[in-house]
Amino acid sequence: MTSRFAGTVPSFLKDHASLYSVSPHKAALEWFRKAEFGLFIHYALASLFPKGRIGLENMAGNEADALGALQHSPEMLDGLDLPNAVRTRCLGIKAELAARFTAERFDAEALCDLATRAGMKYVNFTTKHLGGLYMFRTSVSGFSAPEIIGRDLVAEMAEACNERGLGLFLYVPPDVSRTDDLYLEHNQTVLEELLTNYGPVAGIWFDGVGKRHKNPEQYTKLPEIYASIRELQPQCLISFKTGATGDEDFIAPEFFLFRYPVEWDTPYRQRSWERRLEHQRKRVLSNDVAGENTLLLMDRSLYKPAEISTTLQAARWRDGSEHTMDNGWIHHETSPRLTVEEVHFQKNIAHSQGANLILNVGLRGDGSVNPRDRDVLEKLRAD
């Protein structure tokens, strides 16, 4: 496999063209180290609910099997060990939500303009998330935005990012990182489509590394997956949260995880950081490769880049257990938001540790940005 984009300098790497001609991968790493700030965009069928994930959980009857199945696309349900009643109910829920999905106010250009004005250098967009709807055209499923509403939202994001010199990262959900028999060919197809149909991609952002730690036998061919990504697009960076094989290009822990002392702005955030750090230390003591990788990479003298992902909405693990249980990734209409000052504080903490900060905004069900989110992002505009 050879990328049809070979030799073309991606717009986000135009200032690194000389290095790109020698090594697209090194050019991308150099760019990412200096990028500092990005916009995460979560958009899914679960966005249709005013309370996001909570609404989807309620519709699923809060049954673990049903909620887990709703994260998959329909074509994968037959391979899951599910009671027939649960499978049938999940298919019905998916059909009902798909009928309500219009994305009528989804505007990739406006989103990228918002990111640019806030001083962001890249965007990460969910290609599939809660509800299992693909946001791009794929041969593996008819359950996609192009089939349902006639729009390829990944294509729209790719074009808008390219025109503005923003790097585009593509989020893929936990099931897309699996390499066991049920998933391997399916996931290889999905990744090849993302890396051949949408121009130069800044990175593939795998989610669900915790599932990999619990069931490593389901992920044994990750090295082959990584190799195929780099063959298709040599500049494409790879992240799998805090690391799975050690061959990722950067780590991306949620909310905050730093090896060195940090004085947080609230007592709860201080306690949360300390608990998460202690958890990571225990993983190192238990010879967990990913745990050791995380602490090494988060050293002040980073030999690989790092990115802290956090949310503009209140998050349970960052702001207190009384806040929304969806942790801020999917839009929640009434959840509190960080203030401009709090975002600057978290940016400064990340940068002081040599890491980028990527700030998540969950879109409303119609694809629009909540005015409260927009207000904060507008006030973040670069000097």
C-alpha cells in the first residue's frame, strides 16, 4: 500500500516542508511538539439527548449489555454474545436515533474558524462514537452519515482543516483498535478508508486502551496495524491513550496526569490528580508496560510528545463527583463549563510539563455549538 498523497506537503506542515522532504514522520513530530493547543469535537447519536450519554443510558434501560452494544455499529452486533432481545432492542434504538439525526447545523468551516481564532493548531473529530453511527462513507456499513443524511462529515472536516492549515486527527472508538478474528479485517478496511479518502491526516487517535490492558489477546496485531497506517501516510501520528505497545508517537491521557508536583486550582482537582498519579505508580510497580511508558513520557525532558485531553464541560473525574456522569465528552446542555481563566490555567499546567492541551467541545444533536461553549472559545482567541 502506498499513499496517493506521497510527495504532497500537507497544509499543516507547510512550515516544515524541508524536513518533510526528508522525513514526513519527523516533520509531523516536530510540528506536534510546537502545536500546543487543539480542539476535540465529539459528535454522535448520543448528542441528540439533552444530557448526552445519560440519555442514551436511559434509553438502553441502563443495562450493561445494551449500552455496550449501542457503542457498536449494526453490522458488528451479530458477532457479539448478546441475548436476541437485547440485540433487537438495540437495533430499534439505533434506527430511531438515526431517523432523528439531521446534522442540519453542523458547519465544519465555522468549527475550524472557531478553533483558529482560539489559537488552536489542530482538530480531532470523532469518526464514530456512542450510538455507532459512522460519520464518513464506509464500505463496511450502511449505518453512516452519508447514507442517512447524504453528508460525509469527515470529508467536510478534512476540507475545512486543509484550507486553514489545521492538522486533522481522526478519533476511532475502542472497537476499531481490536485485531482479533471478528474485528481485524473490518478494522483494517475502516482505517484504510480513513487514510486514503480524506487527504493528508495528522493522526489516528485510538481510544479504549483500558480494554486492551484487560484483554491483551484481542490486540496482538497492533504492530501490523501501526505499520499499515505509517505506510499509507508516513506523517500520520499514532496515539493510543497512555500507550499500548510503546510504539505510539505520543500519549494522550485524559484530564491530567503529570509525574511532577502540580498545584491545582481546586482541592478536588488536586485530590483527583494525586489519586490518578498513585494509580499509575502502582501500574509501574506491577510491571505494566503502559504505566511505565506513561510516567517516562511525562518527564520534563520528554523524548516523545504528549497531549492532555480535557473537556470544556464539567467532568466528574476533574471537577467533582456531583457533576455529569458522562465526563464531559458528549454534549450535556446544562452542565457547568470551565471559565476562560480555568482553561488558561490548564493550558499553562500542560505546557509547563511539555505537553499540548486539547480541549473538547461536544456538539448539540443538530451539530451546533452550545452558545456557552462558543463564548469561552471566542474569548480564548490568540493575542
